[in-house]
Amino acid sequence: MSDSTNEFYVHNSSYIDPGVVIGKGTKIWHFCHVMPGAVVGRNCNIGQNVFIGEGVIIGSRVKIQNNVSVYAGVTLENDVFCGPSCVFTNVNTPRSDIDRNGQYTKTLIKQGATIGANATIVCGHTIGEYAFIGAGAVITKNIPAYALVFGNPAIQHGWVCACGNRLSFKTNQETCSICGVKYQHSVGEDGIIVEVMI
């Protein structure tokens, strides 16, 4: 299949199953497979050798680098970045001889989050808006919005701006030195949170 509609581009080495929705301006490169019922938003860039599972929802302006499998049960909101060879899972107790189809544990990657190269996202967790997951991290719990996490298992090492710049929070307010966005650091019901100041 090639760019027959002029709405999006699919390299002719890739396979798009029936019932897939692909948004305008999206590019799907070499050796990809998109399964039935998947939705890929507008202006996405899907790199080489990417698998998108049945019913997966991918928002607009998402970048998925080479060698990533986005399995059923995973949702990527708008502006998510998935680094090369990052890994999603969708079953907590896989066994070769036990059929777990339809028993997938859902994972949500919220708007603007970045997942570094070779990171592993254990299923059943939410990664908050604009969180930054370092290369090689193993995610075993929910990650707050704007959090910077890395390691195995991943732990939080600070906060980042929506532009990706690290925030220092010497007080409970911080202005990004790169883009000027202002943030407030406070304690909520679920622990420490960072929010954009209005």
C-alpha cells in the first residue's frame, strides 16, 4: 500500500489491516504492521519496524521511533514520543501455554509524555502529561505529570517543563529558563504535584 489517498503515507513494505483509521498527514515507514481497529491520529510519524496492535488508540502528532511494538490495551495521547526500541507490555502474568487474549491490562500514556530509548513500560500504569522517562528505565508504577524518572525500577529524579527543560524548584514556584512557562509545586491527595500556573 502506498500513498493512494494523498491524505497519509504508508511505505509499500508495510501492511495495514482492514478497519484501520489513519489521520491526515501521518507517515508510516518501512516494515510496519497496523492491526484491525487501530486508530492513528493526524501528523504522526511511525518509524521502521513498528507494530500497532488491534484496537490501539494513538493520538495526533505522535512520534514512534524504530522497533517499537504498541500492543492492544495501550493508548498514546497527542504529542507522545516513543524512543527507539521502547517496550510496552499488556499482560502481567504471561504464560506460553495459557491464553490471555482479551485479558489485557490497560496502559495510558498522557499528552506530551516522552519515553526514552529501550525503556520498558510494565502494563497497568499511567504516565502523566509531559512526564519524561529516561532511556532504559523500567516503569512499575504510575508516573505524575511533568516528572523526570529513570533507573530500574524507575524512580523520580525531579521535574521537567513541557518543553523538556529540567525544573529546579528552589521555592514552590519555578519559571522555565528556556520557554518561560511558570509552574507551581504543591502537595495533593496523591502526593506532590506540579501544575502550570494560570
